Amino acid sequence: MQSQRQAVDFGYLPRRGRIILEATGASSRPDVNSGEHSARDTPREEQKVIPAPFDYHRPRTLDEAIALLAAHDEAARIVAGGHSLIPMMKLRLAAPEHLIDLQDVAELRRIGGDGPALVIGAMTSQQEVIASALLAAKCPILRETALQIADPQVRALGTIGGNVANGDPGNDMPAVMMALDAHYRVKGPDGAREVAARDFYLGSFDTALKPGEILTAIVIPAPPEGHGYAYEKQKRKIGDYATAAAAVILTVAQGRCTAASVALTNVAPTPLFVAASGQALVGTRFETSAVAEAVRHATTLAHPAADQRGPAEFRTHVAGVMVRRAIERAKARAA
Ligand code: FAD
């Protein structure tokens, strides 16, 4: 087949640089880390493993990075850990002309407290999240989730900011941030602002980040001491994205649920916050009917695509199983 190049709109082109997709009818949600995209969808002679040429920039401050992004506009792209972006570039699904690497921007790499909130800098690696005693004590679902992402090599470089800013519905942290009611701090040429995780995801690879903005930190209201939590993820093998996954945060007093939030990974074009599932639990003693109602709300909202992980009905069913397990485990952990 003759190689035909065309620009393909994944919904975020104007914001994040030019994406080129070989015109071969590839799926709209590229599963770049599975190896299945290139093998299945792209004729052998068109498979690429070398990124298109680009200029590499390594700013030392956030303001410098923002200025570089503004200077190169749509031709530029931020690179953090590179574990989502570089595979896309190797497959020529992304072809930024300027890569702005945030590795040397020290102000983006921190874990700390800000009053009752926890603040995690965007360039904090997933491994640093796992190793943080503060996060393990105050918000242990982050460690539990990070341990289920990919493998140690990916977690050593992959960042929490990249994971939540990427906009891939398969990323695990966004649903957890929704369940925790986290906010994202972003900064761009027009200044700084905060966006709730629950409002951030607009579509597959489409987020509320405006052109030129960089996600700088995640602010998490620390859940109350003794809260229950669980991240349940069904995957085909170690290192795989979820067939479906569920995050649950809840509090219990005298056996009765006083607050609950539920969110889902990889069962829609965006992570899903399922407000109705939490509401179905509040005020109950987790009776069978209450848990069934929470599961029902989650599976009603889920609308996964059929993919190599299974048909849509199966993945919806798995989402329900994950929600049920996460509620049970979170309840058992609540003091
Ligand atoms: P990058 O790849 O550098 O960037 C990703 C995107 O986010 C790019 O568009 C970039 O421009 C943008 N970006 C990055 N940082 C910022 C910022 N601060 N502000 C604005 N935009 C930014 N992830 C999971 O969640 N679960 C998995 O099971 C999983 N399995 C994986 C398996 C393999 C084999 C691999 C290679 C990756 C896997 N990942 C998985 C993805 C991994 O967690 C990535 O590291 C993560 O998704 C992106 O983080 P990053 O720092 O590597 O971002």
C-alpha cells in the first residue's frame, strides 16, 4: 500500500503539537505500549521505530519552560518521563518539532503538605510516590495504585503529572484523583489556576489544559484518618493497562457509611467519577442491596469500547466486579 500521510485529530491537536498518523485505519485510541497497534494496523514497510526529527530543550525553571512552550506553540510538546509520549513518537503517532524536557525543573519535583492538603509536584516519579512515607501514611491509595502501574522500569521515570495530564483513559491515577477530589495546579502564559480532577477530562486524550499550560502540581485534600480505600484493577498481565479498574474512598462511623466516592478507569473515553455510586452507599451499613445499587450505577455509566481486552459487555461486567471488590476492601480497611 502506498504510504499516505494525514493529520489526524485526536481532539487535542491544537494544544499539544502535531500528530501524524499513517492513513491505515488505526484505532482512535492508540494502544502504543501494547505493541499491538503497529503490528495489527500498519503495513510492515510503514512501521516506524525512530521518531521524526525534533529539537530538544531542557529548561531549568518553570517560567523558562512556559516561555519555550509559548515560543514554539503547536510545534512543541512537554516531555516528562516520556513513557507515554516517546512510544507515540516512535510510532509516528506524535511528531512534535520541539520537545521541552521538564527533568531539570526542580521546583516540579516535591511531595509535601499544604495545611490539610497534600501537594505532589508534577515531576514526582511514580516510584517516588511509592517510596513516600508521608503519602503512605496520609493517602495510601496512591501507593497502592502506583504499584499497579506498568513495571519498576516505567515507574522509575514515569511521572504522576504525566500520568494525569496525558488524558489516556487507560492511565490509572486520574480515577484515583477523581475519587480523592484532587485539584490540578496549572500554569501558562496567562498565569496560574486550579482545575478539579473531576472537571479535567474532556475526551480521549483531551483535557482542560489550555494551549501553553503546564500541569505543575496535584493538590489532594488528605482523607480523614481511618478512612477506607482501595484501587482494584483487572489486567491481563503485569504491566498491562486495565480491562477495568475502580477507585473507592470512604469513611465509616459506627458501622455506617458517612462518605463515599467511586471512580472508574478505562471503561469510557475518559476516567469516570460515579457520584451516584457514592451516594448509594452513604447512610447505609453496606447492606447487599446498597452495594448492588452502587455497582449498578457504575456499570450503567461505563461504556467501554470492545478491544483486545474483551467485548464491551465483558469489560462493563468487570467494572462492576472491580467496584464491588473495592467497596468491600475499603470497608474492611476503614477504622
Ligand atoms: P510523558 O510520556 O512524558 O508525557 C505524556 C503526555 O503528557 C504528553 O502529552 C506530555 O506532553 C504530557 N505531559 C507530561 N507532563 C506534563 C505536565 N507536567 N504538564 C502538561 N503536560 C504534560 N500507565 C498507567 O497508568 N497504567 C499502566 O498500567 C501503564 N502501563 C504502561 C506500560 C508500559 C510498557 C509503558 C511504557 C507505559 C505504561 N503506562 C501505564 C504509562 C506510564 O505510566 C507513563 O509514564 C505515564 O502515562 C505518563 O507519564 P510520563 O511522565 O511518562 O509522561
